[in-house]
Amino acid sequence: MTQIQIGSTLVYDVRQTTIFLLKIAATSTPHQVIANESLQLDPMVNVEQCQVGLEGNRLHRVVVEPCRLSISYQATADLTPELDQPHDVGETPAAEMPPEVLTYMNPSRYCESDALAKFAFDEFGQLNPGFSRVQAICDWVNHHLSYTPGSTTATTTASDVLTQRTGVCRDYAHLAITLCRGIGIPARYVSGYAVDLQPADYHGFMEAYLGGQWYLFDPTKLASTVGLVRIGVGRDAADVAFSTLTGNATLLEKNVWANAVDGGLPADQNPAVSTA
Amino acid sequence: MTQIQIGSTLVYDVRQTTIFLLKIAATSTPHQVIANESLQLDPMVNVEQCQVGLEGNRLHRVVVEPCRLSISYQATADLTPELDQPHDVGETPAAEMPPEVLTYMNPSRYCESDALAKFAFDEFGQLNPGFSRVQAICDWVNHHLSYTPGSTTATTTASDVLTQRTGVCRDYAHLAITLCRGIGIPARYVSGYAVDLQPADYHGFMEAYLGGQWYLFDPTKLASTVGLVRIGVGRDAADVAFSTLTGNATLLEKNVWANAVDGGLPADQNPAVSTA
Amino acid sequence: MTQIQIGSTLVYDVRQTTIFLLKIAATSTPHQVIANESLQLDPMVNVEQCQVGLEGNRLHRVVVEPCRLSISYQATADLTPELDQPHDVGETPAAEMPPEVLTYMNPSRYCESDALAKFAFDEFGQLNPGFSRVQAICDWVNHHLSYTPGSTTATTTASDVLTQRTGVCRDYAHLAITLCRGIGIPARYVSGYAVDLQPADYHGFMEAYLGGQWYLFDPTKLASTVGLVRIGVGRDAADVAFSTLTGNATLLEKNVWANAVDGGLPADQNPAVSTA
Amino acid sequence: MTQIQIGSTLVYDVRQTTIFLLKIAATSTPHQVIANESLQLDPMVNVEQCQVGLEGNRLHRVVVEPCRLSISYQATADLTPELDQPHDVGETPAAEMPPEVLTYMNPSRYCESDALAKFAFDEFGQLNPGFSRVQAICDWVNHHLSYTPGSTTATTTASDVLTQRTGVCRDYAHLAITLCRGIGIPARYVSGYAVDLQPADYHGFMEAYLGGQWYLFDPTKLASTVGLVRIGVGRDAADVAFSTLTGNATLLEKNVWANAVDGGLPADQNPAVSTA
């Protein structure tokens, strides 16, 4: 078991009544136990907690009057990922996928897998099926993109990234997801906290459905998959934006951290990691 | 109550083993009772029926060996829509929307409501809230687009449609959905059968979340909302394609019909129609 | 006659041998006499002056070794624009346009007049032909866009601007040019110096071919058309970028100014202004 | 010398007064002598011949009243291309390019070399400069695209092609041009007649500026560069559309042919071919 301390602080200048939908709290799963959790808003406002979507992503909804709003979240995550041997993990035939997985084959806002299907098939269609093929996709994405903060915006898509060849974590994940779907592998976006991420921020990574379960990948290779703490999953970043506002507010500060408590993460032997 | 006989026939040339995901069967809801239903495949193959997504869309999955495949669906739908007075139907504040509705505020593959938010707000942000505002959006879409079969493809988005100003039913629905989301009204895509649609085909329309429930709109104005028989709902057409193939098959024929059984549809007084 | 003093200073950090193509010098035309011109580079390097394209845009080409490079340009422009009555200026039939004008009917990098032709025709096709129709296009652009520095990039096109509804001077000009071409009016991009522009910068505006000659328009309405000093013309901003680099250099400073010498500009009675 | 007989017939249904701009006549150059030329319209109408642009492309302008219009063009082209050894042809440094060539470094409507510059540089920036590098780009384009009539439209760009991986001759040329410009090699579009092209049609190919002159390439590899008869050149297909209409007319028939007169083309030893 690995224990991670996570947290984030957001400060907003709220200029009129604004509804915040926050997706910053880690989720509990059989592989990820969340403890010592606190979410504090200053000034204090009523916080409604709900779960949304098939995957039960957590969502905190607050209505805030004009003020300088500070949002502080922290928790401890106990991770017990399932570690498998990559060569043991195959692909799941489309005829056998559970219905709820099929939706992650569909194209989505930032992952135009319909438009990029031929590209994906030409590049990766002939590789041996299985975990290694998704790894090859992530390697390709990592190799062909330059990690360049500021080079993309909130509306940048996988097609954009494929042509401009630059991006940040969310763009890497979107492109890898798109290429997986393009060759018939269900894939989805995961938002979370990553241990020792530089520069510190919320992280975006991905999962592919292989061998009957979801396996984690980080196409940026900036974080270890054994130290990723899940916030939520979705088709792409549109589903798990850390904050969605209706009203008028400006983000003034954002601090995000994730630290392994005892002696850091286990040395990564590059296992296949499943935590969903 | 209105009774509608619906059906469709699809013929495919299947050239190698192909997995079909079919979304052609009408769904049962409190406002739509499906009876006398049959789904026949020739040659006979094993059909797996499942439900997918939050909304429980029906899905038939079949694995087919090379052949000339004929798929015939028919059923009777008894419709008892809730009819309200448009001026009684207001908008639901974002702070009060049920969590499961919030997902229909997110941008999706063919509905880039993030990129078009300013456009939507500039054009429709100042109108009085409520049913009439969504109606104004649908009128705008209907007025500014030319219904032009063949002018769009499977990857055409709302942004494309907004600039090129042509499209078919799915494009009309995508643009109207996008503009609703852009001003903060949850909206979703509905696929279905439409009475006396010309040219006959599956139809694509939309629902907006108003006054605590989902109301139907057809931005093409080609069909009456009191004669729409629902197949499925989704964020956009990506979720409810009538057929998704993995393998190699070509559609040779498609026939779709929907007829009111006794004396046609009730004269449409343009009520607000809710059937979800 | 109006006399304008213009100038600009650019400072670059040049990190390896770099070729600069500079388009910052004002051009001489029958309506614009350039005097007292100087172009100084520090450190001194050999400057090659050439003319490019059909319109004879001036271009200064320099090859610079690693250094901190300062480029200073200044000149005096004596403007004697032709001022016409807008209601006297009609459109030129396509059958009578000079061949060299026809090229400005073609779509270009940032002006997708092919894709936006139906939009343009639907919005402006029914207006009375002539100067007033181009003015209506510029008014529409001005009314529907918000001038927002930083909202667009070097690859933003007219279609992008039309949907996102924000931009800067180059985006305003691109959209107005595109809409003119879309209804069959030749239009081109003009780069230049604008008197008292706030914030001070090179300016981008446009010309439409009407009544047998080119007339100036500024869709941003940030500058008077009687005080615009021309640098160059092109199909769009791709042709008249103030600086194009091959090598490795970063712009550190940019200062641009243009001042009317005696008592400012003549009071603008909104004449139709032609200077080409 | 190779002699080619070329020709094309276009039949239009003209429904209202329509202005045609035709770019179907072969151009005369020192390497391409045009003889026995005829352009016949039935019914007879007045034909205005003009030259447009820097390169002097030929243009025939006609104004046609409602009718069934037949346009027949034929000519004989005597080709004496300059044939060089590929390994003798290097790149021209940007500091030494003639000014009129620099414009072919700019991005254009269908060749977004600004957006694809990083892609081009990553893929081809490290190859040895010269003819072989442009050949490598053409080979890459040929290898990664599937020639698929109907897969693209009149507004498809190089970025679109790069992601969808299908296209026709014009798309192949656009992508190759874009990649050349992206690494600093001037490149332009050439329209023309190609001997024994299957399926018969006008052809689109490209030229790159190398070693002080323009060399021909056909990224589709469907035609020999020693049998290409030039109609016109431009930044991309926007400049050399075979027909541009203002009015209302529909193309009913198109026949295009090009045949080598005596014993076919010389066996192609893959020389570097320059004819501009």
C-alpha cells in the first residue's frame, strides 16, 4: 500500500453571484481509500455534494455571492493498485465488452476518433493486440509531441494536437485516447493528483479497457502510474474540468500537491496498473 | 393517446465477420408504450439485447459472418405525451438542476458549446428565459440553415454548420443543442421515428431541460413533436448512431416508416411536449 | 494634404544566424509620398531592399548573427487621399473587373470565403450593391465581435472569428474581407500605421474593390481611414507580416507610432477613401 | 522533345446569366510550346483572354446567357523539359531566394504551413537538404495517404488530409506543398494535363524551388513528370480552379485527355524535371 497526501487550493475573485461545480475531490474505489478529507470554503458557504454520471464522479456545487473565495481541499489516499504483467494483458473483443464500456468507443468533444480512425489504424492497426499496443500509442504520443505549456487552449482537440505537435497533459491524454478508440480499444480520460508532478497542477491521464478491466497510462510520462490519485473519469476533459462556473469569477491562485508519505513510491518496474 | 406504427429495414453486404451495434428499437417510457415488437435478422443470428448509458438506451449487438444481411424491425408505439402551455414552462436555475442533468451542459463531439458560448450568449442571452427562448433558438436555426441532403458528413459539427449554413436533421439538432448549452440550458440529442417524415428516414431532434423536465423540439420543423417516437437519447449523434460496425459491411438499403394508426396526429396547437 | 510622422522600433534577441524579412516600411503611391525615411539596424548589418508580389510590397531582408538587434524605422508620409461620396461608389461587375483584381476574389489562408460564401450571401446578398454594402459588412463585423487582445493567435481564421466572436484588428479585417469575397466583391488586407491608434501597434485594415478602384475600410473603427499610412497589401495577413524569421530570435520590444503633424486629421465626414 | 495532344470538354447547364472564369488552356513557356490550339464554345459567345497574377496564368472569361453550354479545348504541347541529376540539385538558402519566390513560403488557403511547421520540421527537418528531401516528402505523402475519390471536398485542407489520411491529387499536392514550406522550401501548386492519367481528369501536382529553379513533383505518382503539361501555377488550388462561376450553372459532363503522340513518353529514369 502506498499512502499519498493530496490537496489543492483555489482562490477566486467572485464579482457576481456565481455557481461553481467543483471536481477536485478524490474518489473512493476498491483500490483507492480516501481518508481525513476536508473541503473548506472561505467565506463559508453551503456545499452540496453529489455524484454524476455512470461512473459516479463526485461533484461539489456551491453558490457564492461576490467575495474573494478561497477553496481548500485535502485528503489522504491509500492506494492498492492491481499490478499485472503487461504481457498477460490482452484486448477485449468488441463482441464481449460490457455494454457500459461501449460508450467509451464513441468520439467525444476533444477526441475525434471518427475523424482520426484511418490514421490510427494505419499507424497502429498492425501491431500485436494487447497492453503493449496501447503502450506503443502512448510512446508515439510522447515521442511526437513537445510538452509546451501555453501552446493549447481549453478548446484544443486531438486533431489540433496531432497537427501542431505540442500540448500539455490533457492534450497528450486526448490524443492517446483518440488513437485507442480509433483502433477499437475503449479509452477514457482520468483527472487526478500525481505525486511530485512538475510543474505542480492537477493531472490528466487516461485508461484503456484491456483484458476485462481499465488500465492506467500517462502519455506524458511525467508521473508514475502507481502514484496517480483519481478524481474522476469521463469521455474527455469536458467531463472532469476541475471547476465550471456560471456567473462571473476569475481564478487568482491555484496550488496543487501530492506527496508520498513514507519513502516515496515503489520503484516502478513498469507494471500494468489497474485501479478502477 | 396516439398510436404509431413504426419500422425500419436495413440490408447490408457483409464481407467479413462484423459486429453490429444497432440502435433502432424504440424505447419504453411512461409516455411511450411499445407493443407488438419484432426484430428479425435474415439469416438468423444470435441477437444480444442490452441497455447502455445513464438513460438506458437499448442496443442490439450481433456478430455476423459474411452474407447479405437483412434487419427488419417493427413495433407499435402508444404515445401519451404530457402537453403543457409554453408560457408556463420556465428555465431551471443551474443551482437546482439534478446532478444527472448537468452532464448535458458539457460540450460534446458535434456540439462545441464551449467554443460557441459567446456567440450563443450574444444572440440569445438577452431573451426572456423559458420555453420561448429555446423556441427562439430553434426558429433561428431553422431560419438560418438550408435543409440540404448531402451537404454534411458524419463528422460535421455545430461550428461547421453555423458557418456553412446548410445541413440535415442531425445538424439542425446539433446546432440548436449547442446554442442551448451555450446559454446554460441543458440539451440533448434524441433519435427516433417521425410520422410522415419526408424524405422517410430515422429522425434526429432534441430535448431541452426546462421547468424540471425534458421538452421536445424539432428544429427542422419537418415533423410534429406529438408524433415523435423515441429510440434513444445522448449528448449528440455520436451516442445514438442507428448502426455502428466493426468489421467490413456496406449498407445497401434503408427503409424507415412511421404512420399514425387512427386518423393521424392530433392537430398541433404547438404545445410544449414532454415525453421523457 | 495631411502629413503623418510614422515609425517603429523592434528589438530582438537573436540566438543564432537568422534571416529577417521585414515589412515595416511605408510604400509610395500617388496618394502617399514618403520622405525623410530611415531604417537603422544596430548593430549595423547589410540590408537588402526588394519588392515582392504584384503590388510591389517593399521588403527588407537582413541576415543577422547572434546579438541583441535593434531595428528603427521612421519616415514622413504626405497623404492626399481621394475622397468620394459613398453613395456615388457602386460595385464593379465581375465581367468588367481587371484581371489583376480577380485574384482578390479567391479564398486565402485566413479568409475562407469559399466555406463562408453561403453565410455571406444569406446575410448581405440582398442589400443594395455599392459602398454602403461593404460598410454594412464592416458594421456587422464591428457589432458582432468583441475587440479582445490575446483571444486569437497567428493561425486564427475568419471562420474561427465568426464562431468565437472575439479578435483583434487583423481578425476584424479577415472576417470583413471574407464576407466581401463571399458576395463577389474583391477585397484585400492592408497593413500600416494608424494615427493615434490605442493601443499603439501596427494596424491591419482592408480594401474593397468598388467603382473601379480600391477603397479603404477599418472594421475595428479604431482609426480614421484618412490617417492610415500603407505598408503593404496582400490577400491576408500571411502576405504582410511585419517580420518573418528563419533562424532563432525572440521579439523583446515593439514600439509603433503615427502622429499627424499639423493639427491632427481633418474631421472625418465618413467619406469614401481611396489611396491605392 | 515529347509531343502531347491535350484537350478537354466541359458541358454546363446554364440557368441564368453566368460569368465563367476558365483556366483550362495550357501555358507557353520556354520548355512547353503550345500549338494548334483551339477553344470553342457552343453556342458561340465572346471570349476574353487575359493573364493574371505574377506568373501570367491564362484565363478565359465569358459571359453566358441561359443555355446548354459546351466548351471544347484542344492543343498540342511540345515539351522539352530540363532534366537534371537529382543528387546535383540542392536547396536555395532563404537569404538568396529571389524576392518573387518568397511569396511561395507563405501559408495559403489549403496549405496551412504555419500550423504544420513543427510537424514538418520534426519529420523532415533532419534530412539532408536538396532534391532528395522533397522527394522524401512526396514519398511520405504517397505512403501515408490513400487515393480515395470522393473522400474530400473543395474546402479540404492539408491539415484535414494529414489527419484523415485520404484524398485525391489536389490533396496530395497540398500536403506536400505544406510540408515543403514548413521546412523553408518554397513550393507551389501546378494544374495541368497528365498523359494517360487514370481516371482521366485535370491533374494537380506541385513544384519546389531548389537550386535556383522550380522542379516538378507528382506526389500521387500517377503520372510521369516528363509528361505533365502545365496550365497554371498558384499558391494552391484556389488560384487555378479549372472553372469559377458567378451565376447559376451546373457541370453536366467533363472529359479530359492527354496522349503522347509518338511512341509514348521517354522511359522515366526519375530525373529531376524543371519546366518553369
